[in-house]
Amino acid sequence: MNQAKETDGMTNQKEIQHEGVFSLMLTPFKQNLEIDWKTYDEYVDWQLAAKPHGLFAVCGSSEMKWLTLEERLMLSQQTVNRAGGTPVLATANVQHDILEHKEEVRRMIDTGVSGIVLVPPEGLGEEQDRLMDYFAQLANVADIPVFLYEWPQTNPYFISPEIWGKLTNEFGIKGIKDTTCTFEGIKAKIIETNGNSLVYQANTPFMLDAIAADAKGIMAITSAAFNELVVEFWKEASKDHSSLHAKKLHQYLVFLDSVLRFGYPATAKYLAKLQGISMETFCRWPVELNPEAKKAVDVFYEVYKQWQDAEQGSIFR
């Protein structure tokens, strides 16, 4: 295997740049399931208005499993074009043929993203050493920061803490979106690199615990439709994870997370629509907004507005 890439002050700056909330991006579709690019531009601007630390453009929430390579590249390019100085990440190895992944990585880098994300290919995670070699080879193709993502749409998708540590220490992998959905899982990855890596938490119920354990960021489904709340939570929890305000914001997020799970990402699209984005709930992901899911989102949004009134216009104070 190749040796780790050299690091310098510029690399350290990039690590700092990638800490915090990376909002997961939805893909709006028309009724015929073509991408609604006009609505996407509106949605990107709306996400940026909440001032997240970055956007995760080609991800599970964007329904990347059901997008063509050309659509994924266009989605990444469109996001970069509107994001200005806000970092944009995009998954770069979704093609079924593993032999096409190096070229896919190169093409995704050419869209202007500030970092690429790699997921375990189907079945390869059964042999963690082979998975490590695979990630290392793709990392050596990239001249920008590389991140990993335990994407539940592949099987198996977990990356062992030991392999994660080797990829970080020997090959310069910058961060990982942990989806073990256990506090023990994310803490093990943080410990493996002595806290010198970017471990992002995807699970909302354990999010406060993860930040207390030195998780460096958030990539959670709540950010797809309510990232203002996620960003404020990150600010408060990073400052003092034991504060009453941090705990209250966390409670709101757990409530929202449980609601979105009724039919994600259709539920997130509906919540965005309630907030003024002209986004329909059509999905290529085989899920739809059924009456129960719609009712759950309506109840959350009604309670949210009550919180706003009770807190004199903002639940953030």
C-alpha cells in the first residue's frame, strides 16, 4: 500500500474548515421524477441562509442510489456554483462497477467540491482489510480531502474503528460519517485517532453524548429540512454541552428526528414545503408521504410554532 500523503498547514486549515454542521441535501423531483432544478436552487439558497458549516450534496438523503452518474455530477456542480465559500461534499463512488470508481472520483473532484466522500461498495465490507485497501487506492487518486460514510444502502456498511484509524493515520482520510447509531460506536472511532480526526454524528438521540465525547460535526437527517435548529444546537452544545439550552434544543431535534422517520425523505420534503420552499414530496426512493406521515409532520410544525410564540419569536433564546 502507498504511504500516507504529506500534511502541512494548508491541510490543517482544511480540517478546521470541515468541522461543524454539514447539511444533508434533498433532491426535489417533478411529478415525472425529473430533477426540479429551479426548486433545487431555491432550496440550496434556503439551506445556506441558516449558515451551516457545509453542504453534503450527493448523499443518501439526496437519493443518490436512484440518480445517474450524470445527475450526481450535475447536482454537485449546481451546489458548488451556489454555495460560494461554503464547503460542499459529494459522494464519489456510487457506480455499481467498482472498476469505474477511480474515474468517478476524478469527475466528481472536477465539479469543484471541497471534499469527496467514499462509501463501502456492496459486499466489500465483509473483508475489512480489502475495504481498507480499496479506500486507500481511491484516496491516492484525490488531491482534496477524503471522507468516509457508513451508508446504510450498502451491505455491510460499517467500517471498523481499527480500519478507520489506519486509514486516518496512514492515508490521510479526514473524516467519517458514523452511522452505527450507538454512542459506543462513535466513541470508538474518536478514541482510535485520539480525537485527531473529524467524526460526524448521524444519530440524533445520541448527538449530545457524541459532542461531549469530542465528535467534530453533525450530518443528520434533521438538517435536510430544519438546519437552522441543527446549527443553533451545534453552537450551543459545542460551547457547553451540559447547558439547559443545549439539552432543550436536543429534545426538539429528537422530536423532529422521530417524525421524519415516518417516511424519509418525503417527510423532509414536506416540512421544507411548509416553510415556504416550493418542493413537492415526489421521491425516486420507494417511499411516499402517507396520511400518517403527513399528520406527524403537521403536528411537529404546529408545536414548533407554539414554541416560537412561547419564546417570543425564537426557540433559540
